[in-house]
Amino acid sequence: APCSFPCNGDLNGDAGIKLKSGDLALALGAGLPISLGNILLDMGMSAKYIMETLHNTSISAFSIDAGVVFSLINTIPLSALSIGVHGKNLGISIPGADIKTDITLPMAIVFGIGYKLNITKKIYAKILSDVDYSFTDKIKINSGIELGLFDMFNLRFGYIAGGDTESFTAGAGFSYPLTKNMFIAVNYSYVRLGELGNQNNIQMSYTLK
């Protein structure tokens, strides 16, 4: 017989049955780089379609992100220092599918800093950290390192602090130039979510420069 929430097992109280979950995000973005000698200013905006599914419930929405990154290139030889800020999920809400009330996506402002060191012409290392200030949740701090190889492969390791779950993360990426100005990339990430299990994400992107 069904049990009162929360209970062990599925929504009907049957133990051992797993609930299916998944999410999908499609994004279209544009950016404008402005170069002034050793100073580089990147501005960008993207529109996203997001769909999430849990058991028999699906919800979807459109979201807008926008940001700017200020970089100092080769001020220190063979390196770059970047500082950026961007807003996530600006002013968009989810109309509930099977839920009576609308759900607002978690709007947030993210402040970040990164340092890139070119070890050789084909190998670089990055150290990155950002503070994710959410209007509806706890502040999160994300830090990590990235190793780039031959302008094609990336290895990433990081740690998420704050919020409801603190965990280590890992990932890898592959980027391939279709032409001089067109690139296709595939990225994978692994995140431990404590009692919720592990999360595996695969992202594909197409870039036109």
C-alpha cells in the first residue's frame, strides 16, 4: 500500500524500484570579443531550452544567460589572468506540467577568476575559482584545475563547496576544428551527489568564430 511521504522505495512505497530521471539543455549563444593590446574583453549572451524529468513528471522552460570576462594577456609572460561575472536564468519561470504552481529557475550571479599558464605551445594549465551567489539557495564556491593538450583534449578536476552537497568533480573534453573558424566539441563531467548517487553529464557544442 502507498505510504506517506517521505518513505523508502518509490512513490508507492515499493522498495527496490528506481525512479527514472534526466535532463536536457539546448543553448544558442553569441559573443563579441574586443581586443585592446594586452587587454581582452569578451561579452556574450545565450538562450537555453531546459527540460527535466523525474518519474512521470516533466517540466521545461527557456532561460537567458549573459556575462562579461576581462582578461590581461601576457602581462606576466606566457600567462593570462581573467576576471568575469555572469547572470544565470535571468527572469524566466517554468510553467508546471503536472505541478499546479509555476517553478522559478534559480537565478544567480557568478563571480569568477582564472589564471592560465602556457607550459608549451601545445600544453597549458588553468586554475579557476568562482563564487555562485543564488537568490534562492546557499552560496557555492567552485574551484578546479584544467590541463589542455594539443588544442584538442582537456582534463578537469574540481571541488564544489557550499550548498547542500559538497563533492569532487572530474571531466574531460575533446574539441575538433571542422574548418578554420568552425569547431565541434564534446565534454563529459562526473559529479558525486552524496546520497543522491553520481551524476554523469555529456555536452556537445558547435562554435563559429
